[in-house]
Amino acid sequence: MNKRNQQLVAAVVLFLIALVLSYYSTQEREEVKETDIMLVLDTSGSMGDPGQKGTKLDDAKESATEFLRIVHPEFRVGLVTFEDFASLESPLSTNRNDLISDVEKMTEGGKTALGDAIALAANHLKSKGGQGASKYIVLMTDGMQTIINNYDWPKATEIAFSNDVVIYTIGFGSDAAVGDLENIAAKTGGKYLFAASGSQLVQSFVVVATEISRNTGYYYGSRSLIVVAVFLIIFLPTIVKTGKMAVDTMKEKFMKV
């Protein structure tokens, strides 16, 4: 057997050893980045209009509940509602049962304090959110801002942007202010979705929950040995040849001296 064949056999043996070690020692670990989310839901008077599940607010309740069931269980979620005023109904928490209960208690009435709601949610994320956590607002409305107490939506969106809060906006029905909601999402690096019906609203919340919940799996163990072995199979003959030439060159220089 010539030297090249010997080198190839050695590399194949190393590859097989690495493969066996990889099978028994490689483990999978999921990294879950700390994440805080505020649901910001419109409870103004128009949410009492007919919907698929009763009223539009009933559709919103079903959608928010589905979101809470799907989003990663380790993520903290809070709830802000808005009509004439914005109200913090639930602070950030991993307790899904309490959150679902608070969603079910929502009632409709009043105007649409959209900017105040965004500002309240963004400030809560800033003051109560985890240090270094990813921060999101999931905003749903069936209309446009009709009352300003402290903040209009552009100023509130700036607060969210300056605190690295990403806003997903969902327009529910034909009266939603599409342009405003698109601008809010675009400003913060989020996404705008439109729901024409209650079933589409549920799907929109599912899409957002799925996107936010994505996590990367990291693998560790001896798979690096496989990479090394493959590298050797391909390049070992060349490496040996280059090394031999270098040694011969050094010998010639040494003998000349």
C-alpha cells in the first residue's frame, strides 16, 4: 500500500471514530432569549359592533387567548386596554391563566386613546421589563386615534423606538387606520397585519405569536471532529506533501550551511 492510500485509510478511520463519538456525545440545547411582550387591545365603543363570535370584542378575546396559548411559555406578557383612557390591566407575567382571565373581563366603550396606550405599554416594558430582554408590543385596533390625553401615536411610537420596543400592529376591519398602523410598525422594525374578520384576527395573532417565539437550537459535542475528519480526508495528502517539501527544503539549506 502506497503512502497516499495509507493516509486516506487513516483519515477514513478517524472519520468513523468521530462519527461514533458524535452519535453518543452530541447534545441539543435550546437557547430561549428573555422576552417581554405587551398586548395592547382596543376596547373602544366600536368594538361592540357585531363580529363572528358575537361582538368584535369577543373576536378580540378569542384571538388574544389563542396568542397566550401559543407564545413561548417562558415569555412574560402583560395587557393594556384603551378607550377614553389607556389602562394597565395586567403587568408583565408568565401566569397565563391570570392573563386569560383579564382578557375575558374586557368590556367596550368610549373613544380611542391609541397614543396613550402605546406610551403606557412602552414605559411599562422599560421600567418592568428584563434587562437585555427583547421587547414587543402587539397592538390591535379597529379604528384610529380619536382622543389624546398625553401622547399622540407618533410621539408614543418614538418612545417605543427609543427603548428598542418592536411593535406589531393589527388592523381589525375596514375602519382601521392602515397608514398609521403601517407607520407605527415600520418605525419600530415590526410588521403590520390586516384582519377583515374574526377568524382572520385569530390567524393574525397566531402569526405574531409564532414569529416572536422562534428560537435557535444550538448543538455541541464532538461533531467538530467530523468536520476535522472530512477536512483531513480531502486535504491530508496535500498537507503531507507540502510538509514533506518544506522539510526537504530545510534539509537542503542546512546541508549547504
